[in-house]
Amino acid sequence: MTDKRKERKVPSGKIARLAKLGGLASAVAGNIVKGATKQMLSGQRPSLTESLRNIDNAISITKRLAHMRGAAMKLGQLLSMDAGELLPVEWEPILSRLRQEADPMPKAQLVKTLEASWSKDWHQQFSYFSFAPIASASIGQVHRATLKDGRQLAIKVQYPGVRESIDSDIDNVMDLLKLSGVLPKHLDLTSLLAEAKAQLKAEANYLQEAKFLNTYRENLRNDPRFIVPFVVDELTDENILTMEYIEGSPITDISTMSANIVDLVCSQLMDLTYQELFTHKLMQSDPNFANFLYQSDTQKIVLLDFGACRQLSQHTSVHYLAMADAMQRQDNNDMRLALYSLGLVDNNMSAKAIDTVLKACFEASYCLQSNTGYNLKKQQLIKKIRQISMPLMTDKTAIASPIFEVALVNRKITGMILLANKLGATLDFKSALAPYLRESAKKLSDET
């Protein structure tokens, strides 16, 4: 695979995108057969596990999801963050490309979108506009530009047809899952899928994203650790989001810097997640690593992409804090209550499945015990939790259906944990959580 992505028209319509997914399934199956054949020809006993590890599968998945863009590619981005823990480590360099960029749309599609939003003479207000995107994501691509007044801009242009394909993407994936028989019969995902569709449609409305961006910028106005770009309202609509351009390096590039920098950056991002959950109750729920940049000269973190912001309820915030408190005290009864309150376990699950979830939470609680910091990678926490949770993979009563915002919070927390694990950061979870627990205890004391 080369570094330069080829321009490709975005497929639209349920049939066209289903064909892409079907082609992906066929390609993966073909690679498994090819891998097994190679093993037999070399005198080895065919192994399904080894065949699945075939790097050709990672290449097939990455190429086809990058071609599709939209909701299908977002699923692939989440999958890519787990490479090296839940997926073969050999896949990571290939799948990680899904976190960086999709295939850009052809120039003709780009110009048509710009003209529809800004008129045919749109270019007259710019002294510079790069038709080659500086980033290509799942819903849109970003272009560098300079206004005649000198302002440096990043302009996000939505792929044509992506908003209209969200329902079909999710329906197609669910159809494939149903045919595979991997979903428990008791699990009703109707409301969850409806909310997932609504969330992705909201992400595809750039006017909504602009509002979230402005709110987030206001929330962090006094926090010098982070930079949030401003919006250029007069050049923004549903399909185009125009923002201040801010320099920065991919957040994963800090892996080449000192351990102190790695620890500091990951700690700040985890603290930001706590602020979102317990203070502002507004969370940027997409943990895609490409949404964070680092400025080595200013030592500040640049925050990007606010389409996946979500207002959180007081209920969700309170019970996550109760869960953290119970984990820190390693109180199984209170952990169980918090899990039920958040919908992460329910009465459809077997007692054995619930006990397994509790054991995993108890194992995770050790990161909240240390007074000197906890290194996720050295302690192999994710691998330990995976080993504990293995029985849940085969127990079809083991899946609960939490409310959608809880699923989004879990996605964000998991993403930050995976980033810290990938970079080998040592985090002081206990100290970071302490102010929120103290404030909660004070409120409870004042009420009584």
C-alpha cells in the first residue's frame, strides 16, 4: 500500500454499499483459504487462527472501508484502535491508516459541493485554496486555505451522499450480523440503532458541530493545556465547516519523546475526559487518535472534530462517578449497583456472566489504587481484562443493552485507555479522580 490515496467517488445507496461489504466478506474469506493452503503446502496443519492473522485481511479491510467512508469507515476506525490487543499486532500499521485518512473524493465532486454552498465564484475570496486535502476522514475531508484578509483556515467538506447512506450502512452491517447468528436472541437493539443513526446524522450536520465546537471552546477558555479552533460562521453550513487552521503533530508521534512528555499528555487527555463526564457534561465521544494533535513548541494539545459531541445526563455522570468510587474502594456490591444503574449489566444476563463483568471491573480497579501512578502497558491491564472476559465471548446471555450515551462514554474512556496503553504512559488515576470524589462527598454532606 502506498502513502498516497487515490481519489474515489463515494458509493451511495444501500445496494452499492452492501456490495462493498459483501466484497469485503468475500475477500477476507478468500485470504483465509489462501493462508490455509500455504500452510498445507509447507507441511503444516491448517490453523484458522493463523489464517485470520493474514496481513492480506488487514489490507482488504482497510482498503474497502476507506473506499466506503461514512458510518462503515467509522466502525473500522474503532476496530483499528484495538490492534495489538484484541487484533493481531501485525495489523496495526495497516489498520492505523483508517485513523488518519480515507480515500479523497474526486475534484469534480469537491468543486460541486463548494459551489452549492458558496456560489460559483467562491474562489474569489481566497488567496490560496489547496484542492489536495490535508486530511480525509470518514464523513468529510479537510482542505487548507487562506482568505484574502490573511486568515489561515481548515475547511472540512462533507462527502456527497454520506448523510443519506448512514441508515443503509448500519442496516447492512446489522443484516450481516443477524445472518451470522452472533447476536443473542434476547438482545433488542432497535432503540440503540435508532440512536446510533441519529447520532451519526448529527455528526454529518456541520452547523451542529459548529455549535458544539463553540461550546467546547467556551468550556476550556481558561485551560491553557488545550487549543480549540474558532469557527468562521460566514463560510459554514450543513455541508462545509470552516475553522481556524492550527499546526500540530499526530498525538501518537509523542511516542518518540521522553517518558515525561508521554505521561503528561496522556494524563491531560484523561483529565479532560473526567472534566467532560463530571463537570461540563459535554463529551467529545469519538476517541479516534487523529482528533488530537500535539504542539511540541508550546506543549499544548490541539483538539479537533466535534461532530460526535454529546450532552450527558446527570444520571449518567452521577453513576459513572459512583462506579469509579466503588472501584477505588473495591466494593463489589456498590460496583454491581452502579453497573445496573448504567445498564452495563441487566437481568437478562446469567449470574455467571454478571460475576465475570464484576471480576473484570475488580481487575481494572487496581489502576485506581496506586499512589505513584499506574502503567497500563507494563501491568498488562488490557490483556488481563481480556482473559477474564473471554467467557463472555461465548455466552449469548452476556450482552446488555445500555442507553446510547453510556455506550458513547464507554467508547471515549476505552479510547483514552487504549492510547495510554499504546504509548506506555504512566497515569495517576487516583489523584485525577480525587477532586470529583471530594466534591461529590461534600454535596452529599451538605444535603444531609
